[in-house]
Amino acid sequence: MKRNILFIFLFIMSIAAVHAQEKKSYTLEDVIPGGNNYANLRPRNITGLQWWGDVCIRADVETINEVDIKTGKETVLVTLDEVNEALQSGEKPYKLDFKIKPLRTLDSASMPWKDRKTIAFLGRVEMGEGNEIYMVWYDFAQKKITNMFRIQGNGANLDFCKENGCMAYTVGRHLFVAKEGDFPAQINSVCTGCKEDPEKDVIYGQAVHRNEFGIYKGTFWSPKGSYLAFYRMDQSMVTDYPQVNTSTRIATLEPDKYPMAGMTSHKVTVGIYDVKSKRTIYLQTGDPTNRYFTNVSWSPDEKHVYIIELNRDQNHAQLVSYNAVTGEKEAILYEEKHTRYVEPQHPLIFLPWDETKFIYQSQRDGFNHLYIMDTEAAQQGEWKSGKDQEAQYCEYLKTVPLTQGEWLVKSVLGFNGARKEIIITSTELSPLQTNVFALSTKNGKRALIGSGEGVHAAQVSASGNYIIDSFTSSKVGRSISILPANGKKGTNLLTASDPMEEQFNMPEISVGTIKAADGVTDLYYRLIKPVDFDPSKKYPAVIYVYGGPHAQMIHDTRFYDARGWDLYMAQKGYVMLTVDSRGSDNRGIRFENVTFRHLGVEEMKDQVKGAEFLKSLPYVDSNRIGVHGWSFGGFMTTNLMLTYPDIFKTGVAGGPVIDWKYYEVMYGERYMDTPETNPEGYKGSDLKQKAGNLKGRLEIIIGGTDPTCVPQHTYTFLRACINAGTHPDLFIYPEDGHNMVGRDRVHLHEHITRYFEDHLK
């Protein structure tokens, strides 16, 4: 009997061993975006999920389906065939000289009107001007096309308003509004007969201030669709940076408008376009020189436009109200100052059940929190100090804090009017997580919706009674559910395993904390051991670093946010470490602004603590520690190689900032002030000054026309190294920008790997 049991045990173990051996090794084609097999190894997903009022729908390739919120079962609402039949043979609302090409898929269609059985999608013409795009509305109750209008070729920055049915969009530097028929209205004037266009350096309807301050778009529809607010950006006074396109027969000059720190920046104004009268007025903001106009929003009655205005020093913000009809300045509603910087990131959001009150977001108490301001309760302003003692604020409206604590609100997703709740995401459970909560405006209490682990993204239904919740964690490849917003159990639509885990021999990944260089602050780290780890061996190690503002490299997600290259290097036999040092995101303003005016000092001290942690591990070869990072991480990589040359043997710096005088105004001056007001800080962060310190092997990789960290950074550093007698290496991706995409991205990581294999392993 015992012999039989032993035989069975050995048999099972042998099967398990064979199964383990069957797991294969992955390649860069498997783990890098742009790789041939990358898309096949992502956890399964359900794309096209969205809300049609309170009805969940899924826009698939050949159908649009209704998803039962209780069972998850799907019912077909619209088919691709019926839409194409209407496009090709059905009655059209306007006579057109061409046909719309048959649709290949419905997965990009939407149902923007909760009370109409209408889908909206973009279609392309079949003949003639092949670049022309049309917005098409299909009524699936009547089975007919009810509206279609042209969006001119190369249209970009599309902004659709469901309240009025208009589409705002840009072509080049021009702004258009289309609604019906063949000819959209152009908002900005056209100079006909001019020998030289006086507005050739003026851009309408696009994001301004180089996408800082939460700005990601340039058009803002009013709540009822009566007006369109838009940015107008005059760059005529901004210096041209001479980018060169080498793909032409003779290299072509293609300059970028690039305002460097301390130099003249562009001027921004805000226009208001009246859809009915087709007239435009501009807000009377005064001289826009050296000012930033951020977070444009509307009052529910469309009578007021609100802007958070910021001074050039970025240490004084004002919430200002303007008359939407006349453009006149009405009042300052709130002010905030900080000895370091104020960084508004969010527009006002009015409560749907009380149009007199809005949500304002601020870091004045050390973390981003919500405050409710009452437009009908004006008060005498009085300057007060926030919980962050370097912050001051002045409230001209009655203001009630809605959230508080050493955690931050990440986003406002929607509302539940019946229960007077706001659906938010926050880091309350952990800085490594993003979880969904229902927040009561009555008492500030918060109720968790869905899982208490991982990082969640959610869509809120029209009533706020339900959310579509998608999350991933270190334990869950992907989970998608329809959940009631009252916190009760919902309907799971998908729980996906991870194909990488199933098919490949994966490394061990762990997360923990070490102390920062201040000896007090806990820093999160991610450690990846080599595949087939042998504790008796000594392995080389690489620190993957970013370390700058607005970035957090470690979350409770798939592989704890480890990139495919990190996994690949672990398979190559490297220990991989990442540390979210002070200066990075989602830990509060004091955690981030400790680097103010001296970028690359405190962050490096924390990364050195990471290197010391590596050295304490018995399986790490302390003589073979490398470092790699991109952008701010490229700055950190270069700086670490030059400042601590006896710790780091090999480094690869991608798109690095070398001298902050060459970086752009908004970002650079926020964290460093100007070169004139902070000469010591700029000198200390100028890596050209340290060029003679290089001992190990350093390679710099850049895009040949990088518009973010312009090539001048790297070229001037190479000259400094030549003068100092040191020898970095250089690789350029011609005509690429700040990041490599597609096949170039695969090639990039092949190249980075080879450098470490040649010089560290």
C-alpha cells in the first residue's frame, strides 16, 4: 500500500515537473508594445463597454449589444449589416456627391443620448477626397440615417456636444464647428488676399501651456450647448527651436515653438463662440503675458465662465468668474498661495442637484481634496494657513471641506443625485491602489464600491446607481463587473487570468518599503529576482528609475507595474529594482515638492538608498549595479552615473534633461524657478558641470526631433564630455520624438539590453 502511495506521489511530482519545464521563455516581441506577440499576451478584456443612460451596452465588431446588469447576458440592439444597408442604400438626410465607405466595425460607435435610439459614429467617404470624415447618426428604431455632417480632412481634437449635436474640431491651427450638411463653420477669421498671414503663429482650439495644469484639450462646450469656449494661443513671440527632418533629400528645417525656462512664453486668451449667432467674444482677462489660464469651466445656467488663473511664478492661483455674454471679469472667488508652487489640475464641477454649489480641488492641506463652495454665500475673504503650513488660502465664498486625511482624491467620476453622493477614486486604502468610493455630501462618509485591492477604472451610469468597474491587481489579471453604487454585490462580466503567467516561466516579484535618505519617510520599492533564481549565485542588478513629479512607478497592478523590459532583464539574469523616491507622485505635496529648486538632489539620495538595499542582498554583485531611465529618469540616470560613479557601473539614459535652462517654461519654472532667480539650483542640476566625473559606461539614447527634451541637451553634454576627456556613447532614432513607438520601441529595448549585456554582465 505504501509503495503504491509513493508511486502515485512520484508520478504526480514528475508530471508537475514536466509541466513546469514546458513553460517557455519570453522574448521582447512578447513583452514590448509594438512586438509581434505583445497584444496576444495581455489579460483578456471586454472592449466597448459604456452606458446608454442606465443601460449597459457593448459596442462590438459586428453588433451593439445591451448587457443585462443582473445576469450579464447580451441582447443585440444594432447590427453592422443594418447600419451598412442604411449607409449604402437607405435614404440620406442630405444630397451628397459620394458615398460613405461601409463600416468595418461598430466598436467605436457610441449612444450619447439616453432617451434616443440613436448611435453615432465616424465614417469615411468612398471616393473623391479620401481623407474626408463624416459624423453619422443612425436611428435603429426607424432604421435610417437621421444626420450626417462633414469633418474636414485631417480633422483633430474632436469634441462632440450631445446637447446641441455639434462637433468642434481643428484642422491645422484653425477651429471649426459642424452640425449638419456639408460645410462646417470656421470660428477663427481667415485672411483672404493677404500676402502673409498675420495669424500664422496663432493656434485655435488646442491645448495650451504645453499640456500642463491638467490641460489636455482646447474646447469647452457649455452645459446646454449654447456656447463653445476655446483657447486661442499666440506663439509669435516664442523662440523657434530648429528641429531638422533628415528624411528629405536635403534635410529640412521644421522648427518647434519652444519657450525655455526664463524666456518669453506664448500668450493665451479664451474665446466664447455663440452657436446661434455665430459671433465670438473674448474674455477680458487683461494682459495675458506671463500668466496661465487653466481649468476652464461653465456655470450650469451658462451665464458664467470660470478660469483658475496662475501667475508666472506658479505660486499664486485665483479662481476668477467672467460674464459669458460680455466677457467682463466679475469676481475672484478663491485664492491660494504656496511658498513653493500651486498646481491647479481640475476644473470646477457643479453639483447636479444644487446648481449654486460646486466642487473645488486643492492640495492646500497637503493632499488633493474636495471642497464645496457656495456661489450664493459670498463672504469677506480672510487669508488663512492650510494644514501644509507653506500654503495660504482666501475664500470669498462659503467653503466646506468634503474630504480630509493623508490620502488624496484622484478623480471625480460622477454623481448619484437621489442619494446626494459623489463617485470618486482615491488612494485612501493605499498609495499603491486606486479604489472607487461613494462619497456622501451630507456627512463626508465614504463607502467602498467593489474590490478593496488593485487599481480601478470606472464608468458611472446616468443616474449614478451603477458603475462599470474594471480593475487589475498583482493577483488578478483583469476583472470587469457591473456594480450597484450602494456597495452591494454586482455582476461579474469577466475575470481573466494572465497569459504570461500561464505560458512562461516568470520571475518572483515583491514589493516592500525602505527608508528615504531623511531616515523617516517610507519609500516603496519593487524587486524582481532573476528567473530560475539561485540564492547561491551573485547577480548583476539594474535600477529602473524615474523619480520625478507626476509619475509613480509602483502600483498594485499586473506585475506591480513592472514593464516588459524589466521582466525580460530578469529572464536574462538581472536583479531589477525600482524605488519611488521623494519627488514622485501620489504621496502628497510635501513628498513631491521636497525637490523644489534643486531637482536631482534629494531624489538621488533616495535612489542611492535603493542601491544600498541591493548591496545588502547576498545574491547581488555590488560591483555590477546599473541604472536606466527615460526623460526625467534619463536625467536621473545621467546624474547618478556622474554623482555616484563608484556605485553605478553602467547606465542607459533615454531622452534626458541635461540642463534645466533648456527645458520648457511651465514645468521647468514650477520646480526650479527661473535661471535668473535660482542660479545656484540651475548650476547644481546642470549635468554638463559633472561631465568629467564619468567612470563607467554611459549611453544616451534620444529621438532625433524630440520636442520635449530637445536634442540640445544631449549635444551640449557630449561637447562637455569631449572637453573633459570622458567618453559616453550615443544612439539616435532619426525623426522620432520623445518616445519610440511601434517597431522602433522593440529595437530600442533590444539596444538597451545589448548595452547592459556588453558592459554590466
